[in-house]
Amino acid sequence: MYLLRLALASLANRRFTALLTAFAIALSVCLLLAVERVRTEARASFASTISGTDLIVGARSGSVNLLLYSVFRIGNATNNIRWDSFAHYANDRRVKWAIPISLGDSHRGYRVMGTSEAYFEHYQYGHRQHLQLADGRAFADDPFEVVLGAEVAEALHYKLGDQLVLAHGIAAVSLVKHDDKPFTVVGILKRTGTPVDRTLHIGLAGMEAIHVDWHNGVPARGRVSAEQARGMDLQPTAITAFMLGLNNKIATFSLQREINEFRSEPLLAILPGVALQELWSLMGTAEQALFVVSLFVVLTGLIGMLTAILTSLNERRREMAILRSVGARPWHVAGLLVLEALALAVAGIVAGLGLLYAAIALAQGYVQANYGLYLPLAWPSAHEWNLLAIILGAALLMGSVPAWRAYRQSLADGLSIHL
């Protein structure tokens, strides 16, 4: 215990250098844990985005591309698929439920998705959790009703009864808007931590209604009013993709193969879990590279600690000689330096954890609002504790270098140092 008190007193005597060294370690520890937490939560967020869906079907392209635009609202479909193809499989005896998806419009940077009432009944995320309304209801018979994701409502300050105008295309700023057919907010979903929060949901009839007077992607001269559109046949002729839930999981692979060989038009059916793993494997290289970089940052901080202690050894030769002269043994001197390194590492780890939690508290709302990633203020996980233990072990290993040098020094240095 007296060695620990002596080590702390020695660090206090060199407080400026000790604080800088501990701060460097703290920054490196904060970066390492931040990268690890973002990596872990991003993986969990990806995995929990969709649950309970057996197949996702879209136009033939790549499985990752289909997953990105149908689930994560990223990118665009290579082509639409015919409504009768959707109806063919929606009515298949092996299919329990089917959710159509129609994309292509936006509102102030947020994607708009046309779908049916089955979406609110059958879509699941996380651990088989169903969508729930925080306020209002799902859209009904009126085609000009919209249900907002939690983030859309919060960021744009919408409430029930407000009207909004959708824009053609997915750009954040669009010059072409469907301003002649405004939508009324009838429901706001509870937060899910998935892309659902950043989506505006309308009925397929509403998606057809706003494009009923459009031809080849541009508005026609004779515009159709909202009232006129309500009286028209708004059955869609094409959609972007659809999701399927099956009565029996055993039929998943056979139905997937049948859809992929569909003769009427080229379709692609994917298993969401397999596509998620493929997507994550594509990101794995960058993920591991970032983790390795953060490890090297920690190593740099520890090397800075080693350098500071080694640099101070020559200045402390008189101190070591005095300790030896009053009865301290060589291992006492070595232990003193090891304890100094350990104290610096512990101080850096504690400060690093403090910086991490402060950063999470400040950036939590922004990260969730802009990237859909929830970073909890939770205790370090078992893996993070292991990383901290490794950092402590590395600090002890590096502290043993100056300790060994001090151990080798003896009273032969004398009580006076030649300058």
C-alpha cells in the first residue's frame, strides 16, 4: 500500500506530464470503445430491422440491392414488377400474408412508401415486434391519408390533422411536387429504431392517385384534381417489391426457387437473414479496418506513457538512489514504476469511459435522428471489459520496461549524478 501511495505522490509531483499522458490514454480508450459500440449497435440495428418475413421479392437484380431499397429505403429498384405477379403469389396457398411496397416519392428528404393495411398488421422488427401507433390510426379508404414514422413527425413537427405535400423523386430538394393533392396526417407510429421511423406511409391508392395525371415521369397538361382522383379506379398496375410470410417455413426454399424461375417476368426472391449477412460481410472489411486503427491509437497512447516514464528515469536517478539508501530493495523501485504505469492506465481508462458516456449523451439524439442508430448509455459489455483488461495488461507490460531499467540501477550510481 505504501508503494501505491508513493507512486501517486510521485505522479502528483509530475502532475502536468501525468495529466497529459492520462488524457492521451483516455482519448484512445474513448475512440476504441466508441468504435466498438457503434459497430455492435450497427450490427444489432441491421439485424433487428426486419423480422418474421420469409421472403422479399422484387425485380431481378442483386440480393443486397433489393434488401437496401425495400427495407432500408436506400437506392432505387432496377425495375418495377407487375401487379398481377404480386397477386399471383399473394393468393398462393403457401402464403399466409403479403405486403406490397411501392417507392419513388419523398417528402423533404424522407422516403414515401405506398403499401396496404397488411403492412401495419404483419410487418415485424426486432424480436417479432409489431408496429404500433403512438397516435391516430392507420390510413383507411381515403387515398390522401398518410401515417408518419416517429422520426419524420418529430423532425418536421407534424401532428394529427396536418397537411403535407409529397414530391416526385427522392431528392432532398425537389422542384416537382404533387401540390394539387395534399395528404392529411392520420397516424404517427411509435419509434422502432429502424428505417420505418424515417418513412411516410400511404396507401397504394394514394400512390396511384398522385400519379394518375402523370405520363413518362412528368405531369400531363390536363391535371386531375384530388376529388376527381377519388372517383377513379386506383388499382395499381405495378409495384416496387413485396414481402411474403408463409404458412410453413419448410416451403420457403421451394417457393424462392419457383419465384426466381417465374416465366412471366424476371423476379428475385431473397431470404432477409441471408441478405443481411451478405450485406454485413461487405461492410466487414471496413469495420475491421476501423477497429484495427482504433487499436493502434490505443497503442500510441500507451507508447506515449512509456516514453514519458522512460524520459523521467534519468531525472529521477537521485530519487531512486535515495530510496535504495533508506532500505528499499530493487523490486521496490521496480514496483514503484509499474504502479505508476498502472495508475496512469487506470486514470486514462476511467477518463476515457467518462468521455465516452459524455459523447453518447450529447450525440445520442442526433445520431438516432440522422442515422437511425441508437447508442444506449449502458454499462460496458463483456467484450468491452475484455478490451479494457487487455489495455491494462498492455500498460503493465510497457511499465515493466522502465521498471526493469530501474531494477538494474544500483547504488553504484552514487548519491550524486554527474551533470
